[in-house]
Amino acid sequence: MPNIRTRLLVVLVVLFGSLTVAGPTPATAATLPDSLWFDETPLTVQNGRFTDGHGREVVLRGYNVSGETKLAENKGLPFASVADAKKSATALRALGGGNSVRFLLSWAYAEPVRGQVDTTYLAAATAQMRAFLDAGIRVYPDFHQDLYSRHLFDPDSWYTGDGAPKWAVDAGNYPDESCGICLFWGQNITQNEAVKQASHDFWHNEYGLQDAFLATAQKTMAYVKQNVSAAEFAGVVGFDPYNEPHAGTYDSGQTSRTWERDVLWPFYEKFRSRMDAAGWQDKPLFAEPNLFWNANIDFQKQEGGLLDAGTLGPRYVFNTHFYDQKAISGVFMWGKAADGQYAGDFGTVRDRASATRTPAIISEFGHPLAGSVSDKAPTVLKAMYQALDSRVPGASWWSKPAGSGPVLSGSQWQWDIYNGRHHELMNGNPDKVLTTGDAWNDEDLSAVRLSDSGTPVLRQDARLLDRIYPSATSGTTVAFTYEDRSRDGDTTLTWNPVPSSLPNVAQLVGSGQYGLLVWRSSSGTAPTELHLPASFPTGSTTVVSDLGTAYAPPSYTSTTPIGVAAEPGGTGSRRLLLTDSDSGALHYALVTNGASAPSTALLNAARSELSAWAARTIG
């Protein structure tokens, strides 16, 4: 509990640092945020949502850590050292606004000799994972693979892969790899016979390959559980068994849909049993469909999406990726992305998750930051984040907020502090040393890099990456939007302006950023939390809610309906906490940095407008 000095400081902040209008008396919290009690509970899947121990809906936002795992330079680890992992975790929280990471692991380095798990590798990976858990960042590990294995590729090849160990490749006696005329590395999936045959063998358990992988996965999960604290293990959300699964080649008469039903889903059931045996029985499996199920180029698209898996939750999560292949191609999309560009694509993800009664996560999304199509990145990424927040485009959000759907969890590809500073011998070839970009198949997608002084710095607009989002909602999210005002060159992108029908709200927001959450409360006592970006310093943040209004909100206490507290982990990031008292009621909260010492009259007028708007559009 706070001491007398802390209580006095809170009183002074309320009296002199803010303008507040009283709202409803909040429910009494069990304790104050000194103990971070509302951040230390494991997540489960309930009613189609990630749910914490206090019954709140949780949204996971963050990055993939990291594509460095695909490389040999650090022996299949995301980082060269635990110190680098800690540096990266702090930056990911403070600069990137993330509360979670998809943490990449390598089968090749976990089991370099058949039947022998390398505990040195597992110890190093677990220590790096703990750096994120200790920074208050939730983790879901991923056994990553692309093009099955780097050991399929010749030293002088144009391409490389990652995933399976050398012994698994040697067992197959595969043909010499060749992609023919391939402009993009992903074409190897369907054109390179070595990749196709090796993938087919894995899924059919030829040479006992799948059995070996499952045994290694179980030992890996057991090792992690045994070598982290109970509090740290609570921060491990679940496990992603296999990145971007594809059949390689279909059997006679088989389709992508029947392959998912007869081959992929039984694999997930086997992996699920391995999770249970390793002590992960209370954590969900992040199940990816056939990677081409939601491709946005027609000739790539294949039927799928786990259509025959039935109800997945609560032991599974619908886990998918999305890249705009039209934009990446440079051929099928000539211009930039626009407002609502991916509302339909991400709406399909929401629909599939709803049908399977489990939450969805877009565990990879992104766009190249260098090369001929990199000019599209600011708009493509803004449109993707917009679609994560709501299925309604900005142009119609204020008139149709109830159509927003659940806020999607997502992990951007990627967060690699070594971007542009690699020293990777491609396919072990000392004459092909890769240093630029991500050092893997000409990719360059990392949102971060190290400066010359060794400090992590963003490579993308901070206003795009460090966002307001509802990290934990005490009840059910009804609608959410965030106008980040991110830039495309010198142009500020505003896709969701406040309508002229709300003049006082528009005046309050001005040219600033804003987020608006509408939720229906539950009977829980834990507050609703929204991440506050660095661009929302407490002293210039305004909140207008049915719970009250605040300019420069005070520090959170159990009797404060609107307050600010630090995010867990000591990284300097902050959150806004909103405490309601009436189960089943509709609540809203507008958060903006556009106002400068707004008057009480303006705050009250904006509150009246928003109350009428919520009653009219949502009811």
C-alpha cells in the first residue's frame, strides 16, 4: 500500500496537475498497482477471447523476436547474449509499445543430433525468453521454419531456408534444389522439388521425422517450464507449433482443405497432447491453417482456414499470417494502401475465429522497408493496424461503431536489433557474407535497428508502431478505433477524423492523435487498461469518459475512476486505467493528446456529445 508521502503526492497531482469532473464511484480494487496484481495472472481462452485471471479480455500486441533465429551467426538464437535480449525487450516495450512477442526457436539447433536435445541451446533460449518475461512482456514460442531447412540449399544458391536439422534432410536423399524462374523466395514452396518433397515427408512422418520433432518439442516445453519461475511461466501464453504449414505436394485426390482435415489437424492434436505431457495443459496451441488460405492474390489462394476442425477453443487459438502479396509484388497493386484496405481480409479472420469459438491472432504481418515497393510500407502498415483495431473503415466508423468486431491480437514481423549489422555466411558459404537488411533471402522488415552507439532506434514512424490499444478490458469490447496520424513521407495520414457532427469532440482532439474504446462492463473489479504511447505524456493526455473527465490524469488509486500507472517490467512505458462499478453497463473513453489545458466547459460539452453518440449508434 502507498505510504503517506505517496498519498500526499496523489492529492497534489489531482489538485494542481489536472482538471477532473467526477464520475461514478469506482469499484474497490483488491490492492493498488504497487504489486501489479492485475498483470501477473496467466491467460486462458474463454468465450472466444484471451482472458486473464480477473476475467478481462486481453489483446496481445507486439512483434516477432526475431528472424535472427533463422540465421547461423548466433546459432539459432534471437540474440547474441542475454544482455542484448534485455536491451531489445526494454526497447520493444518503451519504443514499440508491445506487450507480447512471438519468440522464435529452431528445431535444427534444439536437436542437432537425432534423439539428442541440446540443453545448452535450450538454456540459452530460455534465458533470452526470460528477459522478455521479466520486462512484463508475454511470450508465445514458435518452432520456426521456412522452406523446410537451410540444409536443403546449395552453398551457391540464391535462396536459403531454416527449420529442420541436417540429419532430417540427409534422411530423405532429396533432389538438388532449384526454383527455376523465381522472383520471390516464397515461390520455392510450390516450385522447388527438394522443398516440396521434404515438406511432404515431414507431414507423412517418413523416416520418423514428425515423431522426432514432437519429441523434441515436448522436451523443449518441459525444459522451459522447469527453468522459469511460476510467475514467469504465467507470462507464457501458449505455443505455435509450426510456422506457415504447407503440404509440399498433395496426395492423389487430396485438396488443401482435406489436407488440413486429414494431415495438419491430426498433427496439432498430437502436439496438443505433447503440451499436456510437458505441463502446458492450461495453455492454448496456436494453430495455423495452410499458409495460402487467405492469400490476397487469386492464383495463390487455396481453400482452408481449418474449416473442418469444428470448435477449437479453449485449448486452441486461430493463428494466421497476412501479407499483402499484391503490394509486395509491385505488379498487382500500383498505388498506396488506403482507408479500409484490409477490412475484408481481417474480417475473414474474425469470422473464422468466431466460427471456431476461439480468439484470433495475426502472428505475422508486415511489409518490406527497403527495395522497390518500400514506399508502400507507411500506408500498408497503417491499414493493417487499422484492420486489427476494427473491421469498420475509418470513413464509416463513427456512424457504424457497433460493427467493429473484436480487437485482434497481432505480432508484426519483425523486431531484430541486428538489422543491417549481420555477419551471416549464407548456406555456410564464406564467399557470401550477408550484412544488410535481415540477412535472409533479401528481406528487410525489421521495425528496429541499433544506432552507431548501440542504442535501439525505430526504423518506422513511432506514431504508427507505439499505439493506444485496449490491453485488458473489464467486460466485452464493443468498438475501438485509433487515429495514429502516422506519416507517409511529409503527409500526415488521417483516415478517421472526428465528424463535424461532434464539434466539441473535434475541437478537443484538434490535430492530435486519439483513441476511443467502447465496452460493456462485467462484474470484475480489475480496471480496464489501455496502453499509453510515449506520444501521450501524462501531462498532455486528456480523457473524456462516462466515468469522468481528466486532463493530465492522476496516478491510479483504488478510488480513482481514471488514472495512470506504469506498465510492468520497469521499462518506463505507461497505461491508462479505467475503473467502473456497474456490471452490464455501456462505457466509453476517448483518449487524446490534442488538447492543451482544455476548459471544464469543453470537457463537459465533449462528454455530452459522446454520451449522445454512444446512445444513438450503439444503445
